[in-house]
Amino acid sequence: MKKLFIFFVAAMLLTLPACAGTDTSASTDNSAPEQSETAEVQYDYQLKAGETTEVYDVTFNQMVTVTVDPASTRDGSIDLRSGIFFDNCTFNGGLTILGDYHAMVSLGAGCSFGDGSVVTCKEVTPGAAKETTMDDNFVKVFVSCEDVTVETESAIGVVTEGPDVTFNGTVYSKQEIAPDTPFLGIYSVYENNDMTYVKLAISDDSVETLE
């Protein structure tokens, strides 16, 4: 039940900070049983517009790549969001997310990362990051597990429901920054040619920008 709760909370967060429309995505269960042979493990995931995918109980010894379908980027309608939810997965080779808009990648509380393994986010469309504003529906990484490091030069959102996260070399603690709200969001966005970071205290029905 907790897995499903986290997943549905993550889907809700797709509307923040661009709070418009209703997500009518249907859930597609592409979960895989625990694999003992590397050759049997799926390492590439395509997020189709308007669909969600769930992956449980897999140890990834190589880099995992999640690519957001172009139909889910800026020109997609509000109901063409995409999502993928991992839980009880071990990422020994890291995780790469390729996308510009309209997607949520959720890391459940049972996930873990091997030494030196990080989440790397990259834009698909050259220059998209520098055109993205806080009104856009960013690619978001929703974090429920410990020891997650995110590295990017793109405009993305990192949302934690509790665990500290390291984002481009800085550790962000929800306990210290937003102890009284369910979620802390850190959004990377460009002002002119310089990346800046916006911190948000996020509840079920409101978003507050923090200093």
C-alpha cells in the first residue's frame, strides 16, 4: 500500500508548480521480477505520452536510461504526462533521465544507489533548459530513498518527501529547510545564462517559495 501511496503522491506532484488540468494517465504495470542474469534486465525505458510504468525488485548493474517521449514535452497537452516508479531497485551503474517536460521519475523508499552512482538529467531538445520557466511542467525526480545524488545542467525539479538529497554538489535537507510541509522541492532554472535554484515548500494544496 505504501508503494502505491508514494506513486499516487508523485503523480499529484506533476501539477506543481504548474497547477493546471487533471492527470488522467492510465497506469501500465511493466514491473519485472527479480533478475539473476544481467542479460535479462531491462536497462532502457521509454516513457510514452500519457502512460506510467512501475518497476520493482531489480538490481541494475549497468546504467539505466529513462527517455521521455517527445509527445510528452512542451507541445504535449496537459494530459500527456508520463511517469515511471522504481521501488526496491538497486542502481549500481547510475540512472540517466533524458527529457524536457511533463514527466515524473519516482524513487521509492526501497531503492538504493551503489558507490559513485548518481542520477544524471539531460535535456533532449538543445537549448530547452534555458527557455524553461517556473510555469512549465518540468521533468521531476521524486525521492523517497536515502543517498540520492542528482547532477544536471537542465531545468528540472527534485522533490523529496524526507531524505536529504545532493543536487549539483549541494546537500538539501527537508528537515532543516521545510520541516512543516510534506515535501521539499528544489528546482534548477536559468536566469539569463546562469543556473539558479528555487526552493519550494510543497503541501497537498499549496506551494510556498522559500528563501
